[in-house]
Amino acid sequence: MVLTDTAIRNAKPSDKPRKMFDERGLFLLVQPSGGKLWRLKYYYLGKEKKLSIGRYPDVSLKVARERRDEARTLLANGADPASVKAEIANERREAASNTFSSIAEEYISKIEKEGREAVTIKKTRWLLSLLEPDLGNRPITEITPAELLTTLQKVESKGNLETARRMRSLSGRIFRHAVATSRGNTDPSALLRGALVAPTVTHHSAILDPVKVGELLRAIDGFSGQPLTHIALRLTPHVFVRPGELRRAEWSEFDLKRAIWTISADKMKMRDPHVVPLSKQALELLGAAHVLSAGQRYVFSSLYPGNRPMSENTINAALRRLGYSGREMTAHGFRAMASTLLNESGKWSPDAIERALAHKDANAVRGTYHRGSHWDERVEMAQWWSDYLDRLKVGGDVVSFRSKSGRALST
């Protein structure tokens, strides 16, 4: 006799569990506590087995029969319904544990072990904090491009275009880490290229007029702050590396006898090692720094506690003390200064200047060919540039040749 909803509702518990049978192996187990549990009895490979289908009334008689039929279909196809159910449950548990936040933490741990700087880790965690409210608890395999875009557009709508762009980039690295470690299937961020409003490129403020460059150099000479800060400020225009590369310079990277500074790939923006030829002036300044920090790891060590590099804001703060606002000059602006004046001098090949700036060639084949080129020219250019800065500092005459922009240049 088949079960009815009325019979199930009216079923009373007894001292022992009792079974109320339906059809094709389906039965209701009525517990002494009053609970009513659906079960399916079936045979697989000659052995009797039971499958839990759910609890009544959460699972109605109609739904219980549908689940029984699904299980019997699996049997007909040679599968064990209990094993299939266990596999599905396991996949769901794995998906729940492999959330966006858990994969992100694993990715951050990875880049920490790779030696990324503390400031990079800090910025990465800040970007992650903007992604986590919407995505943090979501299984990473279930996040769609549309869902990610909605999260990014919340930040974009506030006018933070560059932040939204960086969030997309970080999410892409996290998704790709999930794919690489067999916890993800795809990178939804890759489908969002062009979906966000492109931020306006802002250039770092820089002084480009030779006469004003001379004024800046004289002001730097008169800086009255910490001695190591003063040396770093004086050295910056001579080597024109990125501010982070200078402040994290280590004594082990320098070969002062050969007058070269080798910066490892992990410290470079483009992740390629970079070798800097050192002029006589740069060597003299490094010699002065050696007196102060020879026992430290970093050339420009933080005073507190002394085993870390100076703060990323030190050079900019020194420029502000000298009276130069952020709209006039920045630490990064020394690179623009060198690039502009070296190019406008007409004395050096653009390729040598780009290599000196550690810019990556957009043409991959050409970039590979030029990787080791122009060294001799760069050595000569480094000394010319330092001599040129010295002439500007003492008020060197501005002579006849002019740049394409009409700016007069001193020789």
C-alpha cells in the first residue's frame, strides 16, 4: 500500500523506530522522538544499501518520490547513489572552503615568501579589503564576470578609477592562482578588459627647465635634515632610478671598484634585473653614505630601528621642506627630468636613455635584442649627466643649441 500525505501526518511515534513503506524501496522511518526520515533501500553490486533522502515535512512525499526516481536512474546507469551523493557533498564542502578570501590569503602568503616588499603587501591587502565585502565568502568557482564587475563599479562610481583598475588586476592574479592550484576553472577578470572607465594618466611633477634644475640642486645642497636623507636626496638626480629602488638599495648590490650597481629583478617594476653605471659623483656620495650605514643592510637605512630602508615618503618630504610642492617636484620627477634633458641634449641615443631608465621595450623581440646593448654609451652618459648637473648647480651658462620645444640647454 502506497503512502499518503494524510497517513504521514497522522503517523505517531512508538517506543522503537518503525518503517512506513511506499513503493520501489522508498520508506519513511518514524523515530521514537517523533522525527520522520525518508530512506531508500536498494541493492548495488549484490549488497543491500540505504540512501538518506531527507526529513519530512522539509521533503514532501512528492519530492521524496522524485529523489527516489533520480537515485534509481543512477542505479540503472551503473552508479551507486550513495557514492554520488557523497561526492556531491564533498565538492560542495570544497567549494565552500575555497572561498575568494581563502585563495586570496594563500596568494598573499605566496608573494610574501617571494620577497615582495612590505609596502606592496600592505597595498595588496588594502585592495583585497575592497573586494572582500562582496566576494570574500563566495566560492571562487562561482564568481561570475558580471558579479566581479558590479563590485568594481561600486568603487568606480565614486571616481576612484585607478583603484578599480588595480582591484581588477589583483582579482585576476587571485583567480589565476586558483586555476594554477586546481581550485578554479577560469579568470573572470580577463573578460572585463575594457569594461571599466580608463583612468586619466597623471604624470609625476618634475622640473625640466635647466636653470630651475640648477636652483633645485643648490637648494638640495643646503638641505639641513638627517645626513643619510641629504645624501639620498643628492644622489637621486645622478642615478634617476625609481624612488623605491633607491631607498631599498643594499650595500651587497654595489661593486664600487667597478662602479656598478646591480638591482635584482624582484625589486624592479618590470621584473628584469637592472645595472646602473655609477659616475664619479655618485661614487663619492656612496662613499659618504658608507661612513654612516656600512654596518647596515640598506644604504639608506631607517633610523628606527635601523634594519629597514628609509620610508617611501622621505625624499618627497625633504623636497617639501625645501619649499617644493607636490605640483612642482617629486622624487619620481627626477626620472622625467633626466629623460627630458638627456633626450633634448641630442647627444645620446633614445635606446640608451630608455635602458638607463629601465623601461621595457614594447616590442618583445626588439627588447630582447637591446637588453645588453648600449652599455658603453650608458657609462659615458652617466658621467656626462653628473657633470652636466654640476654645471647647472654652479649656474652654468645656457648655450646656443635648443630643443625641439625651443628650450635652451646648457652644455
